[in-house]
Amino acid sequence: MIYKNFYSEVGKLLYALAKADGSIPPEEIKAIHQLVLKDLVPLENSTDEFGTDSAFYVEMEFDYLNENFYEPDVAFNSFITYVEDHYSAFDEKLKSAIIKVAETLINSFHETNIQDHNYILKLKETFNQKSVVQ
């Protein structure tokens, strides 16, 4: 798996969750930075050609999508497609970390709205459905 692409896709997932209620306050952007530092950087050993931990591509992608008013559904579906296309690279530890980060984000700044709930359900279904088939 190319980690830069993986973390860019995780950035799309977090963007979709943050944007699901229609706006992303500065506090939520700070929370995403903290989630990346606390939960994703420790899991990652790869760096890019500049020595940047690949997990920081989450924030880079998130910022790009936010600055360009990307549609949350498009971002979320991109992540789901990525998971389906690279499912064998997702071990239980990685799936658990992604779900933890996603749930932490949606529970930290607002009540979970129906779109957040649907995104989390679809994410869990995608992870669980494939593990039964394989």
C-alpha cells in the first residue's frame, strides 16, 4: 500500500465526517490535528521524500478539501472505494484505529447527526462485510 495515498484517503473520511453537519469550526480542525498526532502518527513508520511522517497527509488532504469546498459524500465514497480496492492491507489494528479516530471526531464537537451516523455505519459495514467474505 502506498501510505501517502492511504492517509490522503483517511483525510477524505475525516473531512466528510467533519463537514457532514455543513460547517467545520476552527476547533474541529484543531481536534483533527490532535487525532493525527495522538492516534495515527504513532502507528506510522513511513515518511515522504522530505522526511514528513506519512500520517500528516491526513491533514494535508483535509485542508485541501476544506479550502476547495469539496462535497462530503464524494470524499466519503472515495475512502470507501479505497478500502474496497485495498482491503487486504487493512488489518484489525488499522481498522480499529480508523473507526476510533472517526468516532472520536464526530463525538467531540457536536451531537452525531444522521449523516455522521450513516457514514459510521457504512464504514463499519465495509470493514466487517469484507472480512466475512475473505
